[in-house]
Amino acid sequence: MLSAFGLNCTLKTGNEPSSTQKLLDQVLEALQGYDVATASERAVNHDIKPGVKTDQGPGDAWPALRKRIDDANIFVLATPIWMGQPCSVAKRVCERLDAVFGEIDEHGVYPTFGKVAMVCVVGNEDGAHHVTAELYQALADVGFSIPGGSSSYWVGEAMHKTNYIDLKETPKALAGAIKTQACNAAPLAGLLQRSPYPPTK
């Protein structure tokens, strides 16, 4: 059975209502429709130390989160937009994934090869395509495979107080994007599980 691990990069701690969590949950639920087991964590609830190593020493919560990423077939990175950028928590996650470059084996195989990455973005201002591009570029750099049509995002009116979590219904276009994202990501993950690359000799 395939598995997906979602990391919510909201700035909101604890179980505070989060638009990012709402969208992440919807994406994970869509993956469940393809027999994918799902789980998620809120990154800000863990002490992720700054740095570019897999383990930054005592108290660093990243190694446990990284193991959950490594154990999953699909990694879903969810972030809010702040000032047109991925939030600082999402950028720290990307910085910590930089450690992958030190884990490439003698055959040039990354530990992330054969894994699929998905991105979802929420915000009350423009920037969803920019944020998606930044995150997918970073995730592709460290070896994840990116499925087609694989970004789900909602952006509200600039300087408006309505958040995604306040909507009573999912906009039709977003519901379609979530469906497309899941139906492309799950089969790709299955294909890569059955036929890992590069082929071993």
C-alpha cells in the first residue's frame, strides 16, 4: 500500500484552526481515494533547528520528521503565503532537505529517488504560482519526482479578512485541482514503487 506524509508549514501552533491544514487535509483525503494511507504533522509544533544537516544535534526534531518523509511514497508540503513568499517554516524545511545532497550514494542515487512530491498553497494575496515554483524547484533539486498538474492553491482577495478556512464550500476550480493532483500523484508513486530508478545492475 502506498503512503503519503503531509507537512503543514502554517505559522499557527498547537491545534489552532489553519487554512493550510484544511487544504492539506483535502489533498490527503483525495489521495485516500487511491488507496494511499495518509498522515500529517504541523511543522511549527516541532523544534526544527536551523541548518543543512540531517541531524543538528540535541533537541532537533527534524530527524524524526525526515524519517517520516523517507518512509512515505508521497511527500505533501503545504504552506501559507506571506509577503508573496513561502512562509519561513516551509523555507526551513527546504533548507533541512539540503542534507540529501550529502546522502547521494556512490552510484549517484538520491535517497529521495522514487518518491513523489506535492505542494499546496493558501493565502490572502497573490503569489501562489511563485510559491509553488519555488517549492517544486527545491523539491526537484533534492530528487523528488513532480507529477503533472500537481499544485492545489487558494488565494483570497488582497488585504481581505476572509481566509480559506472560512469558506463553506470548496471552490469548483480548486476541487478540480485537488482531484487532478491526487489522480496524477498516486499512480506515479505506484509506478515508481514498482519500477524504481535508476535501474540497478
